[in-house]
Amino acid sequence: MEKEYWKKYYKNKLNKTLPPPSQFAAFTISYLNSYDLTVIDYASGDGRDSVFFSNYFSKVYTVDQVQGISETEITKHENLEFLYPENLSRSNIQTDNCIVYARFFLHAISDEEQSVFMQNMKELLLPNEKIFLEFRVDEDSTRTKATEAHYRRFQTMNEVIEQLKLFDFKTLYSVQGMGFAMYKEDDAFVARIVAERI
Ligand SMILES: C[S@@+](CC[C@H](N)C(=O)[O-])C[C@H]1O[C@@H](n2cnc3c(N)ncnc32)[C@H](O)[C@@H]1O
């Protein structure tokens, strides 16, 4: 969604110092008790969380419709690889135990794209593998944003939990509120879900 917008957004940031990792990335590291995993950072943007993960996990795929991560970062971290979404399949990646991490992705895509994503995740992940989601929810729709207006879609946490069930994911952990994704004056009202493929 909004390919041209994101292309321009990340082009302006290339060759600048990467921002610090998100609070959700730190949460993900703390939640897991093994780092012997392949991480798929889906809709990774400038790759700041992918780079952070590459210090912990055996392999990190940084996946996005546009390449927002610089080649310099990719060459600096030998376990980090950029993929376009159409090249993401089980046969194309290191097939260790995988997790998918998708931060601020669900609200950046349409309802239809979300259904396609859920189906793709159902096909990609094996039983017991987890998906980590963080996204803006309804309560965030009228709140102050730090970045200019662009496409943002709001839904409820329960809607996503119900949809995950339809695609064979069981929710292990969920929480919503503020203070989880602070960025300048933007204290987003978000939901976090950790779900497991059944
Ligand atoms: C709000 S940014 C989130 C970036 C990063 N995860 C973060 O939290 O900093 C949304 C990202 O979703 C990507 N995106 C939007 N639609 C996509 C799609 N259909 N497939 C893959 N990536 C997509 C955009 O290119 C953009 O990098």
C-alpha cells in the first residue's frame, strides 16, 4: 500500500543514522527465551528493528515492498538479508524455527491486503511458530501523529484476534494501550498480539 509514499519516505532517510529500535522489538527479545531462530521482519521500513534483531538471532530477513534499508547496513550484518514479499516462501529462506514480526504493518494496509497477509502467514509458518503484531487501533484514530497524514486504517484488537483464529493462529498474549510506541509527540494507542500457528 502507498508504495510511492514509502519509497520517498525512506529515500529521504537513507545514509542517515538509523533510529533506535522500537519498544516492540525490545519486548519481542524479552518475550522469547531462545534466540536460535530465524526472524522475518515483515514491512521492516528502514530496517532499524531488523538490525537490532541481527545482534541476537541466527538469521534475519528484512522484508518490505520497498527497500528502505541501506546496502551499507546489509553488508555490515552478515546474517541480515533483504527480501521483497513476493520472494518470501519457506523454500526460499533458512528453514530453522521462524518467527514473523510485523510492526506498524496492519494499519498501513487495506482490509483485503490484511486477509492476504494472514493467508500467507498461515502457509509460511509451521505449527508452534509465532507471529508478533503491533498496530494502531480504533482509539488511536483521533490522536496526535508525529508524521504527516497518510493511509492509516484502524481496527480493534479483538477483530484481529478473531481473524487470526480463522487462519489457524491461537493468541498467546495480547495487550493494548498507550506508552508502548512513543515517538516524539505521538504516543500511539496500539495493540500488541503474540499468536502461535496451530
Ligand atoms: C509504518 S511503516 C513500518 C516500518 C517498520 N516496521 C517500523 O515499525 O518502523 C509501514 C511499512 O509497511 C510497508 N508496506 C506497506 N504495504 C506493504 C505490503 N503490501 N507488503 C510489504 N510491505 C508493505 C511500507 O513500505 C512501510 O515500510
